[in-house]
Amino acid sequence: MNSYSEKIPQRPAWTEIDLGKLRRNLQLIRADLPRAVNWLAVVKDEAYGHGALDVARVALEEGAWGFGLSTLEEAMHLRENGITAPLLLLGERQEAELEWCVAHDLTVCVNEPHNVRTLAKLATDFGKQVPVHLKIHTGMSRYGVRWDEAWPLIETILAEKSLLLEGVMTHFSQSDETDKTFANLQFARFNEVLQTLEQKGVSVKLRHACNSGGFLDLPHAHLDMVRTGILMHGVFPSQVCRQIPGIEPVMSVKARIAAIQKLEPGEVIGYGMRYTAPTEQRIAILPIGYGDGFPRVRNEGCALIHGQRAPLVGGIAMDALMVDITDIPQAQMWDEAVLMGKQGQDEITVRDIAKLKNSVTYDVLTNWRLRLRRKSVNGKITTQKAQTILATDGHR
């Protein structure tokens, strides 16, 4: 039986995910890589707010080796929905999570010896040889074993017959800026570890370092695999990194006009009376606010209505914001407004919203709230190829 949430009329505010644009972005990324280099799609935090399951299905069709995730719950959501491709859990695992990882064939990043030994014992109990990826800290100072202290941990992993050292990885802290000095230092440190492995006769299938910025600007660091996140969704990690023509944003944020008010000169709008009408004005109320993740600003920003910019007036409320449609006389009740994305010849970019929020694009994409319905368009997977991928092991 359908739940009430599936039966009730849908709220007139939503995020729209264009899976056709996502597919094209992934094709451009794959075409930009040498054929021998694998590609891991990072789909943590609901694929940066775009819907992890939909993104994963499209990415598999376009040749993804597997997926990068942050939490056990994220990985189990994909497993429970038929994704059998490799799932690499980034970061560190609590000991209680490791049995789940082994039972559901999740690939774990290992950073220290205790979890290595615990994972090995569990793998033995399950009768499996479990692949792991060793994280090398080369300057990010977050997860991982220091590059100059890595060999003892590598020996610990190699000593466990129930573990397979499938990958060795690091992470750049600044790969998308013009100055690549520190990124290249990190890569040199990572190479010290790789050279030690080679000298010791240890073969590792997947050596990987590049995030989206590294993929774009550090081709010498591509190695065996790159990890792309925000770039897949048409947002470049910075404005100074290399641009790939044709990549475009996948997410839009939209709402419909839910009310129209007429203001007389001197009348005010909203909480705190932050805006006073200088002349007679026509105001549209959109049923979306800071409770949905829109920045809590006052008299800043705009929406696109009939392809024209309608300035935001007054303060953003939890569930509503107001825009001036005086110069858009054709605007009517329930017309579509775009808060982020394209309409007609104009566009409000994720960077525009980030400026309003005094934050970064990653923060904007991942902070649209769950009550803001996510609607996927132009991407229903119906091909035989997709069905085959979902029904079989995704290892490549």
C-alpha cells in the first residue's frame, strides 16, 4: 500500500535533477580520461544532494568502477537497492561497523592497525578475502597513516591472508587552485610510499589520489583511478581550474507562485519590516525559505520568473520568500519560479547562492532539506544495459 506521502498532492517547491545532463557530464569526464584509468564516482551525502541511487545507476551505465561513500548507512542504501558494484567507504570505521562491511562486501579504507586486525578476523570468520584501501596522509592531516610511517601498517595488512591490499590512496587538500606547489608536494610524498611498495615487490591494483580538482589539473597524478564528486554535477571545484566545455549544472531549485500581494507606497513586508515599498508594487510569495536551505538573507538575491529577474524583498522566512514582480506583469498564480538554475536566457548559479550564504558551492548543494521534494527528469533507466548492470556484479 502506498504511504500518505505518495498519495498527497506534491508541494509546489522542489529541487529538479536533470539526469540527462548528468549523463552527458559523465560521458565528457570519461572521454577526458585515458581508457586505462578507472573512475570512481563519489556519491556521499546523497550524491551532493542529487540523489545517490539515481546518480549511481546512471554512473554505472557510463562506466563507473564503483562508488565512494562516507557512512555505512549510505552504502547500505545502495546495496539494498540492487547496486552490487564496489562501494568504497571513505574515512574511518567504528569497530561495530566492520562486521556489516564484511557481510555486505563493502570496501573499507584502513588507517590504523587495530581495525586491520579486527577486519581480518571477521573476514576469516566469513570465509572471505576482503579488499581494503590504505589511506596515506600526505599533508591533509585528516584520515590516514603518515607517508613516512606507512610501511609497518602495510606489513600488518600483508600479513593477514584474509585481506587483500587492493588500493593505496591519498587526498589533496588544495588541488583546484592556481598554485599547485602543495599538491605536488603531497604527490611526491605519496610516490615515496608507492616506490617503497615497488621495491618490496608489493603489487597494488588501484593507486589513487585525484579528486575533481586533481582530475582536472593534475594529469600526472591520475595513476590507476580518479575520484570525482562535485564535477559530475556540473559544478567545477573552483573558477581557476581547467574547464571542460559542455559540462553543465544538473540541479535546479524551483517553486511556484503561491500568492500575489499589492503594496502601496510606505507599506512593509515580512518579519522585522525589513523592506518598505517606495512605490506601488506587485509582490509574489514563493513557498520556500530557510527551512528548505535557502540562505536567510534580507533584500538580496533574485528569482527567475518568465525568464526575468525578480528581486527578493524583505527577509527570508522559514517557509516563504517574497519577490518583486512589478516589472513582470504577465506573472500569475502558480507560475514557475527558478531560485537556482536556468530559465529562458538567464541563470542563477550555485555560486550566486553560495555568495548569498557566504559559503561554498558544496555547502549549497548538500543543504537543500529533505522536505524539499527531489524530482529527477530526463533519465529514467529502461535500457537492457542498465538492467544487466543492476543484476550483475559491477566490478570492472
